Amino acid sequence: MKKRPIDTLLGSLVYALYMMLSCLVIMFVEILAIKIANLFVVVDNFSTSVIRAVIYTLGVNALLAIIAFHEGYKAARPAPIATAISATVATLIHSLFALLFSFEAFCAGGVRSIAILVKFGKTINSPLFAGTLDRFDIIPFFFINSAIYVAVMIIANKLGASHRLKVRDEMNIGAHRDMPE
């Protein structure tokens, strides 16, 4: 069954919502991780940025992979092109919200931290540090991150569908073995 353009658009809106919610959920994990780390050691700005970049990158991608795997499993057939189109349009929708809120972590994940690390490196620990980021510094990292989201979702969707087909085949083989002759 072919997807209609409206299905792709609705899928894109849902994926954009998933991306936003994933960033929001992982934000609470990141806050908790930084607080726990601060209990044991003093975490400087550079370490905080590294922790944030890693947690958001891994966490958001993991949540999106789980969602896409479930969707692929439920559909029982891989749809890499439809997933790619929906996820790409979703990243464009997501980028509008991220731009609106200046790429804050609750809606854009760790892209601000990644941009800070790339632009300033270890100099962010300097007492003279007064570096600022504008939106144009962050936008490329947002779209690189978004491309990773799309790739993860395509792969997870395909793996989910493949797993469903494998389970279905195993059930069919088992059912035929149990039948009396």
C-alpha cells in the first residue's frame, strides 16, 4: 500500500513532536546527570558541555530509535523512503521551533553544547571567557545532528520491520511443525 502525501505530512508532524519530546525528556536526564556529577567533583564549563553533548546525542537518538523500531515492527514492512521523507520534513519543522527558541536544549538537544565545544574548545574554562554564539554558529550543527536523527530512524524502522518478519516466519515454521500429519 502506497503512502499518500497527507500520510507523509502527518507522519512528519508526529516525528517532529517525537523529536521535541525526546529533547525535553533527555533534558531532565542531563540535569540529573550534571547534579550527580557535581556531588562528587566540581564540573567545569568544558566538562559540562561535553556531558551535555554526549547525553543529548545518545539519549535523543536512542529514544527516536525506539520509536522508529516500534513503528517498523508494527507496520511489518520496511519503509526507508517514507521514513526518510517524513523524518526529513520533521527536522525542518523541528528546526523552526529550535530557531524560535534559540536552540535551547529543551527543543534542540545538545546542539548548542556541540557548537560551543567546536567554536571555543577548552577556552571556555578561561576566566576571561566571554564567547558568545549566535544562531548562525549553531544552525550547521543542528542540521548535522538532524541528519543523524534521520539515519537512526531509517535504520531502526528497517530493523523493526525485519524483526517482525523474522518473528512471523518463526511462528509460521513452529506452527507447521506442531501440526499432526
